[in-house]
Amino acid sequence: MTQGSTYPEPLGREQGRLDTGVPHIARVYDYWLGGKDNYAVDREVAERIIATGNPVTQNARANRGFLGRAVRHLTAEAGLRQFLDLGTGLPSADNTHEVAQRIAPETRIVYTDNDPIVLVHARALLTGSPLGSTTYIHADVRDIDLILERARETLDFDRPVGVIMAGLLHCIPDEDDPAGIVAKVLADVPSGSHLAISQPAADINANGMARAASVMDQLMPVKITYRTREQVARFFEGTELLEPGLVPAPLWRPDPDADTTPRSVWAGVGRKA
Ligand code: SAM
């Protein structure tokens, strides 16, 4: 088991090259979170969406907050010691390995993303505890079979795995079968594994989200799909949703005194029986 290993050569289909003239979702999201790893084109898209009046920075923060609370719960309460974090994003505050290894330093994490800028920054994700293991795979989640095969080099698929798909599935249009991708992961991990999903909502502040979607459609090279609660619920097929179910992200096991204003992000965690 290698501590802090990375697989810089793309696995599976060819990944896009780093192009600072084309906006990318990871960098737009980084801007909304207050990060610095973004370029003028990303900031322009991010600002154009803010200008529609959709509270998108709050949505992004709500998504990130859910990720941290879900990983904390899965490590501290469900006792998981390994995670597969798909669509990792740029390093930010409280990355999955930091949250999990603060509680259990021996936790192993496999990160994977298809964005070349995330690859550039991946080293920052590989600074985990010496007792644990953190690996980064540069791959497209649509090549899920290859990712699962490579992830087995770090994770033991005979023991429960925490599968994280936070803010990822809206980047996978229906024609690329996101439900099929989720189902393949669930088929490979054992009972007791958990699936955490958050996904921008089409049906919370529907008008604001429709305005954001129309800017996304015009400016983003990758099709972005916001989904209703019913559509997101289908991704959890084969799992039992933990309390409080599939809810707006701020309402998923909020910390005391947290702002629980519902934001346009569905979030939930399911346990494979
Ligand atoms: N998971 C992080 C979080 O919740 O804070 C980051 C979410 S960010 C909105 C979405 C991430 O998914 C980006 O880093 C993007 O590069 C990645 N992504 C989008 N499409 C992908 C694909 N087809 N394969 C792998 N990663 C993808």
C-alpha cells in the first residue's frame, strides 16, 4: 500500500487538456467557495450566474458542508475506514481525507476526478496521515469499471466503503447513464457500504435554478443537469436512506446553530443492505 500515490496518466478515455480559455465546473465551483484556483473565464461564468439572483454561492457552501458532515458521520458513527471520493474537486477546506483521518488516522481514501487542474493540485490531497493511505486517480467517472479496478489497489472491497458523489452527478447527463454508474459502484462494494450523493436541485427555487441553468447551457462546454428530488432518489436504489432522508443539503444532520435555510441541493446518504 503506498501512502500518497498518484496516477497522473489518464485512465480510460482521453481527458481534456488544461485550457485556461474554457470554463470548467471545478474552477467555477472553486470560485463560489472563495478559492483561488480559477481563471478569468471561470470567474466570468460564476459571476454571470450570481447576477441571475440565484444564491449559488450559498448552494455551493451548502454542498460542501454536507460533504464534510457526511464523511464525519460515516467515519465516526458508521465506523467506515475507507472512502472512494468520485469527482473530488479542487482541494478546499475539509477535504474527505482530512475529515476522516482526524477521526480515524488509518482511513484510506481514493480520490478521482477528470479535470486536469484537479490533477495539478492533487498532491495537496495526498498529505494524509501516515497510518492511512490517500491515492488520486485521474479518470472520468464514466470509466467506472477501470476506476473500480484501480481503486482496489488501495481499498479492500471485502470491507464496507463510503462512496462519495458530492456535486458530481449533475455533470453526467442522462444519456451517459449516471444511474448505471452508481449501480455499478454499489454492485462492487459489500453490504454495509454507504453512498453519499448531493446534486443541484431543479425543484427547490425552481425559477432561480432555471435561470442559472440557462447561463450554464450557454457558457459551459459540458452539459449540466439539475434534477428533481424524485430523479435523485432513484440513484439510491438498492440502499436504505439514513435519517433524515433525501433533503436540502443544509438540513442533512445540521450542526447545532447552523443556518438551515433550504438551498437548491438535494443531499442524502444510503446504506447498502
Ligand atoms: N466533490 C467536490 C465537492 O462536493 O466539494 C467537488 C464538486 S465539483 C462541483 C464537481 C467535480 O466533479 C469537479 O471537480 C469536476 O471536475 C468533477 N467531474 C465532473 N465531471 C466528471 C467526470 N465525468 N468524471 C470525473 N469527474 C468529473
